[in-house]
Amino acid sequence: MDRGGDFGDHHRRGAPFPVFPFRFVDDRLEGLNKAQKHFVRMGPRNILIVQDQLRQIATALGVPRERLPKSVHMLPRAGRP
């Protein structure tokens, strides 16, 4: 990740904490949508935890298990496009 930008910018925007903008060096990761980027930053273990919780919520709401997507690992493997 390449951190850039004005680190003091949070004062102008009124944020109660510093805002550290960054972009992924890998264009494949930079091209992900915001939710996918958030998952990447969370790490694989936490992604699986969140996905499991979402499945439990969907099941409790009556969504049949066969309609739920399978777990997907978001990060490309090293050496693969």
C-alpha cells in the first residue's frame, strides 16, 4: 500500500481522527470496489468470520442455504494474475 496525501487533512474535514488515504500498489487490488477493499484490509481470517455471520443472518431471515454464495478468498495467490 502506498500512503499518500495530506495527513493533516482531517482538521479541515472535521474528522475526529487522522485520515490516512492510501492506494494499493497492485492495480488488481486498486480496481476492487470499496467493500472488497475493506475485506482485503481486514485479512482472510476476519473475512471468513464476517461471511459466516452474514450467512447466519441470511438464514435467520429465511434465505435458503442453497441460495447463499460460497466463501470466496479475495486475494490473488502470489505469482498468479
